[in-house]
Amino acid sequence: MTDGGQISFTGGGGLEAERALVIVPTYNERENIARLIESILGQDSRLEILVVDDGSPDGTADIVRAIKAQNPRVDILCRPKKMGLGTAYVAGFRWALERGYDFVFEMDADFSHDPNHLPEFLRAIQAADLVLGSRYREGKVTVVNWPIARLILSYFANVYARRVTGLEVWDATGGFKCFRRAVLEAIDLNKVRSNGYAFQIEMSYRASKRGFRIIEIPIVFVDRTEGQSKMSKTIVREAIWMVWRLRWWAMTNKL
């Protein structure tokens, strides 16, 4: 498995001189988004936020715009309709690369990803190319408030993904990540095919196949208390088949 644990931060050309962006896709997250933005920005003065909103009818984008008007560390990318998690992140990645960010985070909007973990990612990325926040590192489950059926599905989906693809990470489907800019530049974002949670497997797999160093740090994942889950049967089916496509693309040099 990939390395894990805490990486001590040292200055001198470290993150102080570099820029970090947290990308947060949203769809109907008005109950969470203002509190989340405040919490993220409070973790480290170097963090900035891009909300990618998929036309939320509940006014999520209006809340973000009001915050943006008062805080230059917050920005928003509005899309006309619900277009999926993967395409939201790809749009955010392109936005980040165009503006010269050095480190780019993926993070959920519903507080299932605790902003208090962000400083740990910032330390860990100093010794890695991609840092994954792991719910299952070394087989230890750190998930709170999930129904047992969903927990079993998630855990064994990761076992399945590892065995099919050979990707040596404990939590391939997790969505709390930090990329170095070089990783996103090396991946042809036009070729990224998945759009649901399979997107997380695909991005890590593509990074691994390009020789980038991936490490995992433990996180505590807490199920949302506000809003509705975006999980669906379509997303599950996509993940089942995508791992075989990734394996085939790697064998045929199409990654």
C-alpha cells in the first residue's frame, strides 16, 4: 500500500510561497455552504476556495456570491444545470491550472470531509504528488453514521477496485484529495471518462500510471447531517464497469 501518516512541514521554498485551492462542487447545499467556507478559510491563510455550482435551485450560488463580494479568497464557477461530480471537478481543475495554483484539493460540501484535516493535507503534500484522505487506511474503518449496508458496499467496492486495477491504495473511492499541479498537468483531462464516484478511482489510477507518488492519510468521515446524498444506482453501476475499462485502457496504452 501507499505510504501514510503525518509529514512534518519545513519552510524554505515550501507552501508559504505557493497557492492552494479547495474545489467544492455543490448542488442544493445552502444549509452547509456558508459554514463550510468559513471553516475552510479558518484552517490556513494560504487556502482559497472555488465553489462549482451546478445550477442549484435552492440559492446556493447566491450565498457564495455574497461571500465572494466580501472575500477575495472565495470564487464561484456557475454551470447551468446538474452535470455530475466528475465534470465539476474537471472544470475546477482547468480553472485552477489557468490561474497558477500549485496545490488543488477536492472536498465535499456537506461536512462529511472535516475541514480540520486540511492542515494535515498541506503537510503531507510536501512529500507527495497526490494525497488521499483515507477512510479505510490499513483496513481500519473511520466512518461515522453510515448505515451498515452502505459501509459494507463502500468498503468492498474499494477491495474490488484494488483487485481489478492493481491500484495500491486503501480508499480509491474517497473524494478528499490534494493534487500537486504537475499531476493535473500530466493527465489529459479531455480523456477522463467517469462522472460519478468512479471519477475518484480514475484520477488516482491515471496519476499512479504516470509514476506520481501517492500517499494516504487517515481521516474521519462523517455522514452529512444537512441536505441529501447524491449517491444513486447509476453511480454504483458506473464504478463497477469503470475499473475494467481503466484496466483495459492501461493494457492498450490508451490512458
